[in-house]
Amino acid sequence: MEFSNFPIILVAIFILITLFLAFFVFVKMRRRKGLSMESLQYIKSHWIRIIDSFNSHPKNAILDLDKLLDYALGKHGFEGSLGEKLKKAGPRFTDINAVWSAHKLRNRVAHELGDIDKGHAKRALKQFKSALNDLGAEL
């Protein structure tokens, strides 16, 4: 190998590495779908409706908040049941355990006939809000 070809080989390697990194960044950015303006409006309008009805119908509010989180995750490109979406999207949340806790409360509300504890409902409301904000809802 001739020493005079060394700079050309070095430049070629640099260009290949740069192209690989650019491709990697492009793929990562495509996977991180943001919420469209239409989706943001949908989430915000439903959030307001849910908050307005929270004190009089906390059980329905918890059910609706869970659906809203499911919608937001779907708009980010996650598929499956909400549980499957949460498993896939886990790193996007600042506190995935809190999100799971809110979702579990939703499951109890959906399958039990009794009243819901207001304290638990308010905590779940905050947890759903935090999860939606982690997804870019800006509530």
C-alpha cells in the first residue's frame, strides 16, 4: 500500500462513518413521532372536558384519561393494547411506575362496582397528566 493513498482512504472512512451516523440519527428521529397540532387539540379539549367532570364523575374521568393516554401513545406510533404500548414506551415517561399505577386504578374502576377513593382518583389524575405531558401534550 502506498503512503500517498492514505489521506484518500482516511477521508473515505470519515465519509462512511458520517453517513452511518446521519442515517442512525434519521432513523431515531423518525421513530420519535411527535404529536400533530390536530392530536394536541384533541388531547387538550378532552383533557378539559375530563377535568370539568372529574368531581362529579371520578370513575368516568379515570376511564377517559386511560383512553386519552392510549390515544396519545397510538399517535406516537405504538401499537397493541395499552399495556403493550406502556411496555414499549416505558423510557419516554419520567415515572413509568406512576403511569402503571394509574392504569391499574383504571382496571379496578372498570371491573369493580364500588365507589372510587377521591385521593386515589386525584393521584391518578396527576399521574395521567404527567404521562401525557411526557408525550408532548403540554397540559
